[in-house]
Amino acid sequence: VKYLVSRWGSDINSLGCYCFDLIGKPVDLSEKIQRPVDNLFFAGEAASVDHSGSVHGAFTTGILAAQACRRRIFERYSMFNLLHPTVGGAADEVSIPLQISRM
């Protein structure tokens, strides 16, 4: 059995942080956070309109970002036959380069 234990408070990538809505924040802030920049797509609990600050918000915005990425690839290359799910080492054979970044 493989498992991962997260030490959220000491993780150098988060240091225990989370997002919350400030009183008076712009009503379209979540939509602005979700807006892609060229081929860079954003997701996470801070980008969720309905479930900010929750795992559900992070999950749903991840799905939305993946769908937007897929649409962008289709718009640019106009062929879904280039899109094949890959597992493990087969990922090296993907013909369209995508970079996923964790900040």
C-alpha cells in the first residue's frame, strides 16, 4: 500500500495557507483568476466561484481548467486524434507538449 502524508503547515509550497473571500472583493475575481493566459490554465480553490476555500472548489476548477485546455488544443490543432490518454512512460510519446506547473 502506497500512501502520502501531507504536513500542510510545514510544506514549503503552501506553509499552511488557504484562501478566503474578503468583504468587498470584486464579484468577478474568481472568473479573473480562472482566465487562461495563452497556454497557461489556472485552477484551485481560490478560483472557485461557488466553493471558494474548499477541496470541492479545487476539484471542480481543475475539471474546468482541463476542459478549457482540451478545447484550446482542439481550436489550435483541429484534430482530436492527437489526444490520447497516456500512462506512465507512454507520456513521453505525446505529440502536443503541455506543461503542468505547481507553484
